[in-house]
Amino acid sequence: MTDIAVLGTGRMGTAVARRLLAGGNRVSVWNRTPTKARALAAAGAHVATTPAAAVARADLVLTLLTDAAAVEATLFGADSTLAALRSGAIVVQMSTIAPDEMSRIAARLPASVPLLDAPVGGSVDAVTAGELTIFAGGPAAIVDLAEPVLRDLGTIRRCGPVGAGAALKLVVNTALVTALGALHDTLVVADGLGVDRAVALDALAAGPLGSAIRRATASGASFPIALAVKDGRLALGAAGAAPVAPATPLAPATPVAVATLHLLDAAADQGADVSSLITLENR
């Protein structure tokens, strides 16, 4: 049995906490919006009122927060989260942030606090099934220590030093959203040619867009468009592309990614899952 703190109980954080509780671990949770954490009490979690209280007994501290600013505010803010950490506790940073943001966080942590850069591939449905891909960046010895817990969430892919996990996650996310953008456009062409969408999807499923179709039809997945936009901007910024706004011309080096980001930016419901860009039925 391991003592684990989960900082951030949005949909992913809640699913992670439930999975770890089901595995017999002691789990403390904290969220900036307390009501989002209270439902976990019935599942056996200790709901803490501050991040410091959540991490006080933890062997592993998992952060699943919106962005780097939220991670830094939680770890280094007024609640003295770092001071409350037990000796040897490992911070496992699972939020999707840029490699340079990950390095900045690592530089602010004392040498006595081990850190793993561990964003994930997959959504709530993958957490529930224990089928996440965990992009682990950090010293091999620290990955080894965290592996028994992380393995219950999915498969660990060792990426290299801190920052390498964040980098690979942005690569994977870029592939996901551009594939969904390509599927969106392909179905528009199908409509224009009078091809029934069910027929088009059946033919496309065996081709290069098959993974995009599986994601578009997945149940229980949750990747809000607003977060996809955030991740897209991080990826393009890290790749050296110009900042992207709706009026920005297509960047010569990344025209497909920029066009997809424009499509995401224009979505009316930024809280909807990215698959909502795809209408699977005929319009």
C-alpha cells in the first residue's frame, strides 16, 4: 500500500484517484475548487483543504493540473506544499506543459525532492482501463521507484531526462489533433460528393485515418477543446512557430498544425471534447 497525493481532481485527476484507490492505495486529494474533490471521499479518499495537507503523508505526489502556472502556484505557493513533503517523496508532474516549463519547475525544486516528468497519452476511459501511456522523463532510478504505482495506470515509456516526457507528449498531441482535423475535412469532402458518412467512415477506418476515427467514436474520452488549443500553442511555440491567433497566416513550417489550431479556436463550445469537431452522421 502506497500513500499518494493527487493534486488536481478534474476529470483526469478524479479518474486517476479512483483507479489508485481501487488498487488498495491510500489517496489524499486536493483541488482548487473543493467541490470537485468531495465526491472522492465516498470512494475512500482523504479530501484535503490545502495541497500541503494533501502531501503531508505522501510517498508520491501526482500533479494533474491545467497548465504550468497552476502547477507552480500549487507547488510553490503560500500553502508551503514543498515544506510539507516527506523526505524521499517523489513529485510526478503529469500535467501537459512545455519542456521549458518543466525545466523551470525542476530548477525551483530542492535537490532533495525527486521529480518525474510524466504526462500521459489517453483519456478518462484509458485511466479506467489502466491503459494510459505514461511518457516518463527523469532519472532511471526515480522511474524505478515510481513504477509500481504508475504501472497500475498504464504503460510506462521511458523518454530520457526531465523535459523529454513533456516534449514527446506535445508531439503525440499534435498528431492527434491534426488527424482529427484531417478527418473533419475529409468528411466535408464526402458530404460535397454525396457519399454517405457511414460508408466513408467504413472505408476510411482501414486507412491512415483509422486511429482518428477510433478516437472520434470513443466513449468516456475527455480532451476539452480549450486544452487542445493550449497544448497546440505550446507545441508550436516549442517548435519555433509564431504565436497562433485566429487571424495568423499559416506558418510555412507547420501549416497543417496551424490550420487545425484555427479550427479548434473557432469552436463554439471550448469545453467540449475534441471529437465534437467531427459529425459522424450525415448533415
